[in-house]
Amino acid sequence: MKRITSRAVVCLFLSLMLILGTFLFIYRFFNNGNKWVSYPANRHLYTNGQINSGRILDTTGKVMARFNDGWKYLDDKASRLSTIHAVGDPGGQIGTGALTVFAGNLNGYNLFTGTGISSAANGRDLHLTIDADVSAVAYKALDGHVGLVGVYDYTTGKIICMVNSPAYDPNHAAESSKKDGAFINRFLSSKFTPGSIFKIVTTMAALEKMENVDDWSYKCTGSEEMADGYKITCTRKHGTVSLEEALNVSCNCAFGEISVELGSGILKGYADKSGLTSNYSINGIKSAKSTFDFSGGNKTDLAWSGIGQGKDLVNPCAMMVFCGAIASGGEAACPQIVDHFSFTNGASLTDYEVQYTDELIAPSTAKTVTEYMRTDVLKNYGQSNFPGLKICAKSGTAEVDKTKESNGWFTGFLDDVDHPLAFICMVEEGGYGAKSAGKVINTVLQEAVEKGY
Ligand SMILES: [Zn+2]
């Protein structure tokens, strides 16, 4: 009897394990089926290591890549290279490329019919939010410089332009793969010394945490000696400035003083609040997190951290989204790159819903920062350099290597309900940001606004 009982227990245990295992398999099958199918060893879907069906289109319906005995890209070189980090390469070396990330969706996989019905000849259409024409204009505006341009609609989250240079050219694979960093999506996957564009975050902290901020002023003599004997320097004497004027002229000495007054805890708290230290999941593609070290052993390090130098490293995509949040009064739409999938006959499969970030900036602070970023343009960068655009911005000129020219930055947004665009641009060794990156941004925004974004 005892023996029978123990056998029954063993049988019951094995049956339970079988049931549990079956449920686990079904759960994982539902969730990961498309990824299993897309595994490169599945020869049914791959020819010489390339996914062998589907098309990738831009937001206007222009086919950016299609499979036809190998992947074929756009004939126009600037359009091809400016969209490659979104479209991807057949070899999968561009980690953010749709050909790699969405392979399971492109091959027409269906949970119940597998890929049998709609493989090879009948792959799916993947419609990205990218505009190939605006992207080409951005790529040309970078004019051969190493750099990046990002533009997105902060009300819908759609990324219109995600351009990185240098870029891999699939039509000249051998020669272009030798270019240093041609596969890297700098906008999404990298982080850089931000220079003065970080002063937007320090300004947000100052507005909320500095006592009597409306009456606050600082006299800049061109350099400020810190308590530990080191100096913070400006490019010239700025004289007496308010917080708004300090941002307008980008006074390092004033922002050094503010950073020390606020202290490391507050600066860290606002860097986190701004979303810079988090990553975004762009239809499953993760952006890089920005990193800071505000714990610096001395006051000079802390001052430079609040100025955007020192050990600060910022992800361009997160900075662009933060600017979108300022424009939206606190929360921005989360960035996305996939508009929808459809069958080649046009029937739509998936429409993505707009998702929003947390509150990255308090609404009243966003209003004040918007005013400050507008006077940056009116008083410093010059409205005539941005004809017809109600642009709010901050430039940066980041010193990375003393033997080289600084990196130029320009970030901000259009304060315009008809054209709700946020943007960021970095031109490596471009020098003064408002001139180098600012000029690129004007060119790109003129094209985007012209096209109705
Ligand atoms: Zn100054």
C-alpha cells in the first residue's frame, strides 16, 4: 500500500511538471514565436544570412529597402546613407536597424499559420516614422562632419529624422564598412560630453531650488576662483547677469556658482528627473543612459558638472525628448520609430498608440525655461538665422580634447502647435554650437516645416 502511495505521488508530481511545462511553453510561444522563427539558422527565411522577405518604407510611403534577390536600397546616396541606421544592413551589424530588430515582423510570421502562407514573396511592409527626404537634407547639411541629427514630433512621438554620420553604405559595403563608427547609431546608442546644452537642466534646478531666484544676479569677471583654488573660466567678461541672462550668454562662471550653491544631491536629482539617466524603449530598441558624476571630490568638479563638462555624458535622444517635455509643459510623447506594419496589399496590422513620459519638468518651470530658451535665440543666436521659425534653443560647445576643435551642439524645440518638433544636433569638431549645429538645425527644420511636420 505504502509503495502504491509513493508511486502515485511521483506520478502526480510528473503530471504537474508536464502541465506546468506545457503552460510555460505556450506562454513563451505566444511571446517569442516571431523571434524563434527569425533565428538566423532558420534557412526557410534567410538566404545567405539575409532575411529574405518584406519591404521597409518611410512615412510618406517611399520604399527605402526591399528584398528582391538581396536587399535593395534607395538609389539616392544621401537618402540611403541618412536612413541606414533606421533601416539596417542585411548583415545585422547596425544593432538599431529594422532589418535586425523587426526581422520577425518583416517575414510575415503569424502565430497560427507560421511563415508558410506569407513568407518570401509575401513578406510584410514595415512603415517607419522616418522621412527619407528630411533625413537626406540633414545628412547633406552635416557636410561630411562626424555628427548626428535627431528631430521628432513631441505630441505623437514620431521620429522624423535620425541621422548619423559617418554612415554605412550597403551599395559600397566593403569600402564603407572600414569607416570608423559607420555602423554606430550615435543618436540612440551613444553618449557625449554635452557642454552648455546641459545648462537647461541646471536652470530647471535653479528655478525650483534657489532662494530668491527672481532677484538673483551674478557679476562675471571672466573667471571665478573656486574655494579649492581652481578656476572656472568664461570666453569673455559677461558683467552682471540674472539667471535668464546667464543662460542667454551661457556664462560658465554663473553656472559654476549656481551648481556649487545647489550642491551635488540637487543636481543629481534633476538630472534623473529630466529623464536623461533613464533609457527609452523605442519600439523595443533601447537608447543609452546618460551618466554623470556629481559626487566630485572638489567644488571645481561639481561646478564643471553643472556647466556640462567634467564627466557628464549625455545621450542625444534623451536630451531631445527632455526638450519635447519642456515644450509640452511637463510630459512629452515617448519616441517611436515604427508607424505600422501592413500586408503588401495595404491592410494595416498594427497601429502604435502614443505613450507619454513621466513628468520630466514641472509645468510652471517648463513655462519659464521656454521663455529663457526663446530669449537665447532672440538675444544671442539671432532670429534671422531661423527665418519663420518660433524656435527655442540652447547651444553647446563641448571641449573634449584640447588638441582638437570643440564639438558644436544645438538642441531645443519649436514653440508652435502647428509644427511641434523637438530637435538635437551635434557636429564633431564643429566649434561654436550655435553656428555649426544651429545652421544644420535651421536647414533641417525649414525642410520639415515645409513638408508639414
Ligand atoms: Zn561669464
